[in-house]
Amino acid sequence: MNLKIVFLVLCVLGTLLPLSQFIPWVVENGLDVPLFFQELFSTKIGGFFGMDVIVSAVVLILFIFAEGKRLEMPNLWLPVVATFSVGVSLGLPLFLYMRQNQLDRKA
């Protein structure tokens, strides 16, 4: 299977799976940011996942700009916005898709 297709499938999954949990929570609670963080960090395991995702997002954004600049990639704002709006689960496969596209063009 083509690597770019795999990355696109992961983009879809990386959007649908997290939003399938987040949207019902927002419908029930509204955009209550303090409650969101209270529930996220209410247990040690929740805190573990929350901190892991926050650190992963920071690392991903640094990687997007460093690797994107190295490869002279356009539209680096897209995976950054995807990371902030959905999460690493969308931002990473989107960036990898864009990176592979750029590598294919240069080959």
C-alpha cells in the first residue's frame, strides 16, 4: 500500500476517533475549559495521557518547522492548525503526508 494513502487514512482516523469522544462531551458540558482540564487531570492515568499529548504536540510543532524548513515545504501552518484544533492524532499524519509528498516531488 502507498505510504501517502496510509497517512491519509490515519488522518481520517486521527480526526474521527478523538472527535467521537470530544463532541459528545462538548454537547453535554459546553466549552467549559476549566472543567475540561479538571476532568482530564482528575486521575493519575488521565494526567499521564494529558501530559503525554501536550509534550508530543510541542515536539511535533518543533519538528514540523525544522523539517519543513529543511525540505522547503509549503503550507506548514496546516499541520500546526490541525494539531491545535484536533490533536497530534491529526497533525502528525498530516505532516507526514505533506512531507512524503514533498520528498516524492524532489525525487
